[in-house]
Amino acid sequence: MLYVNKKPPGNPQGKGAIPLLAAWDNFSPSKVEIKSADQILSQYFTSLLVLSAEFHFKPVPQQDYYLYWRHNSSGSPWRLSLIEPEKLGTLSFGEFVGCCHLQSDMTWTISPSRRLTKQTSVLAALQKFTEQFQAANQNGDSLEQQLPFFIDKLPFYRRLAATALSSSLSRSITLSNLAGIPSQQWLTENPCSTRFMLPPASK
């Protein structure tokens, strides 16, 4: 799971910084816009879900990718692939969750699978992810303090993509005059932002 409450301590030796900086130009957000609080929180949640998936390729803005889920005893149950479900052939990545699109500002969108409402295991995994996201943000730290800048434990391209996401959202938060708002307040005031892929809550 990709949940980080604080930025990691500094790296005075600069280990790993050179290849990261060399590749940064291709991941730096090309544009950052003023956004609503609901839009920012929704993009943060969606992008964290995508970046929680295993992948070992360089994602390119304005391209589509495909998210799958399979129960794993270890590692992430989510997998991001270049291959759409219709072209998997004999490959098995698990249940198809949706089509993911990397936008030019390095945030992600997901178009859910038409079958998602019938995929009970995937819905349960999404519910668990939602609950963990909400629990991680039930505190007084600002949302920008929660963003996953330079997470050493992540594989190279996921680390770059997470840093690009963080840069984009932190700048949008500032432009939108939303800096300094506690994460808990973001959740309270925008309750639907983390439930877009889940069925409506029963009354």
C-alpha cells in the first residue's frame, strides 16, 4: 500500500538522487491548474490507488493503462499493465478493474470496468483501500504534508510517478488557496471524493 503520513528524512549522501533527477524532466507536470477541493482529493485518492499497483515500466502522459486485481498473500494485489483485457491471451493478471489514464499534470483517472458492480472481491478490496486512505488522513496534518514525495521503498518508476503526483497536487493546492487545511477536514467536507468506484452506501 502507498500510504505515507510524513516526508521521509533527508538523504545527506544523495544516494539515488542522480538517476532520479536525470529522469525527472519526463515526469515533471507540464501544467498545473486551480482546482476545487473535491477535485484535488478525488485525484489524490485515485492516483494513490493506481500507484499502489505493481508496475515496472515508465508511464507516459496522455496514455491509457489497465488496472487488475488478484488476491496475493504478499505484495500488492493491484497490477498496472500495458495490455488491455481483450489482448491478454493466455496471460492472467486477475480481475480487470478499469482503464487508467495518466494526465498531463501527472494525476490519474480511472474508468471502471462495466463488470465492476458484480466483482464482489474487487469491491471488497476497494472498500478496504478506501478505509485505509481515510484512516491515514484522519489527523491534523495538512494534505500537502501527506503527499508521497521521494519514497525510497518504491520501485524507480513508481517513485518518480508518486513524486510527480505530489508536485502537481501541492502546487494546485497552493494555487487554489487550500494550503494548510487539515487532512481530516478535507475528508469531512468532501465525503464523496473517495467513493466514486463504490456502490452507493445503503441507508
